[in-house]
Amino acid sequence: MTKDISSREKEIIIGSVLGDLHIARLKSDARLEITHSAKQKDYVFWKHHELKRWTIVEPREVRIHDVRYDKVYVQWRFATGINKEFTNFHQLFYRDGVKIIPKNICEILTSPLSLAVWFMDDGGRRNDSYGLFLNTLSFKLNEQELLQQCLKNNFSLETRIHWIQDGYRLYIPSKCAKHFCELVYPHLLLSMHYKLSFNPVTTSFARLDRARDRKL
């Protein structure tokens, strides 16, 4: 029996694929593969709960030994079963096995829930200002510009494209921080509130640490 994906599930997947989600294309169809660090364990279980109709097994702990530094990294992972719905997402967001930003991203990224999931996956705040950022390092400059236009059109968010050591990322300046936080706050897990520079409930801004983050 074929299952139809719900609008909420779709919005969560869209936010995730802009972040850390990997969509694996197998012989018949595709599956979703979710991996986060140990400190985001509750976030992994939240995603598993939201996508439980599509999963078979519970999230599991994985330990990875980096022989270069003789260090062990702990991750939590789970994967869905294969489904045509996920193949459609793969066709949208991948070219030749590489994740891309579709040209029609403005028609796809329209929900504050998607924006919040993307931020929980790959966002953060600066310590020397109230600005925030989305780590979009894997995307090309023209793809950054597509995302930039999408955020402006759909969420009234002004952004800048910053080059850092490993690539480009989208910077949300301090003047837009309050608006951004108000958009995503209702959808953020409590454990992710530390990423925000403004709390819409207490109407207070985060304490700045200007001694850090000088080069970002």
C-alpha cells in the first residue's frame, strides 16, 4: 500500500535536506539517512518520531575512530525505508550524486518549519553580534544567491553571502535577527534555543562575547 507524504513530513524533509540529511539513491528507489552528533541525540529522536511512518528501526549510536588524531566521535543515526516519495526529493536536490539547490527553491522552501529544521541542522549565532548564519558551505555561489532570493521573497529576510575558510555561508545580519528568531522559535526544540540570538518569549537578546568569533 502506497503512503502519501504529509505536508508536515514534507516540510521537515525540505529543511533537513538543506542541512545535514543525505538522500541515498538505491537500485529501485531512495531512502533518507539522518546523522547527527551525540549532543544532538534528542534531535535525532525527534526526527525519528516525526518520520516514524517511514522508518523500520530505532536510531542507533555509532562510534567513529579518527586515526589521524586518535579520537572517537559519537553519532546517532537512522534511515528510512525506500520509497518513491524520497526518490522525488532526490531528483530535486541531487545532480550526479551531488546535493544542489533547485532553481525553483522559492516554490519549495516556503514554511517556517522548514526554515527552523534547516537552522537546527546547520545554523547558529555569532558571539560578537546578534547576527545568525546558515552553514551552506557545500553549495556554489549561484546556489547561495538562489537561497538568498528565496529567503527575501518568502520570509522577508535580508542575508549576506560570506566567504569563510571552507566556502560560502549565508549570514543574517543583526537587524534581521529578531524577525528570524520569531519565525523559527515556535518550531525549535528546547535544546536548540541556545542557537538563537533573540528569545521571543522573554524578548531578550543573547549576551555577546566580543572576544570570540572575530574572523567570521
